[in-house]
Amino acid sequence: MTPGPTIVRLCQECGKNIKQYTIGSGNTFGSRLWTDGKCIAEMLPEDYLLVKCPHCLAFLWIEEQQEVGRIGDSYNKPNTFQDALAFITPTTDEYFTLAENLINQDLMKSRYIRQHAWWGGNDARRCSQPIPTPLTSKQRNRLEYSAANLDISDPDL
């Protein structure tokens, strides 16, 4: 994996700087692809879309935050973005809570949240040996709700 530029974005909630690390190039050699669609590739980490601000802990769609610069660019003065902190990735419980409270969210964002909740719930079972950890009743209810709200006529959703 080759790192890309570090983008600095402005949190629309608190106005503080957030670092977004990017990938210049990567590969999926030695990756594991799971039946729920999750791919774990050491040399190609996930590019998170929904993140938490490290300053105010607000949930943000990272690409919707204004880019204010890039660390290491020659036009920036040294120490320009010294206050910038890396974003935080939501926990599985946070994804599940967000999925339960989806109101007027666009379809792609809703799918992203539900998919990450599903993946997070499955993470405990990915390598559990010899018997996988069973779903809790709460996890089963959440998955059934998600399945009932999918549009099966659209293969991309």
C-alpha cells in the first residue's frame, strides 16, 4: 500500500480541522472476502465515508466536509494544520443505533449505515472457531428489519 495525501477538512458542526488519510495505491493480495460482502485486505484499508469528528464527536459524511488543505503541500506554511486530528470510525453499536434512527436519509447513505452495522455484527463470527458465535435476538431483529427494507429490484442496492 502506498499512502496518498492527507486531506484536511473542516467539521461543519464545530469548525475544527479533521485529517483524512488517503490511499495512493493498494492491492487485495491475500485478502479475505466474506459472504456478507466484506473484504479484509491488509494492503487496501477501507475508505470510510461516515466518520466521527475527533473534536465534537458528531457523525459526518467525510466527503461533504469542506476541504481546507493538504498536509505536506508546498503552499502550506509549516505547522498550518497542527490542530488537525484524524477522524474516528464509528463503532458497531453506533452503526446499529444510526440504522435504527434513519429518518429522511438518502438511499445510498442508508445502505452504507445498514451494511456497516451488519458487517460489524458479523465481525465477532468471522474467525470464531470451532463454533461461530450465534446471533443475538437483537441482531436478528435488526437484520430482519434491514432485509425487509431492501429494494431487491435494484441489484446495486
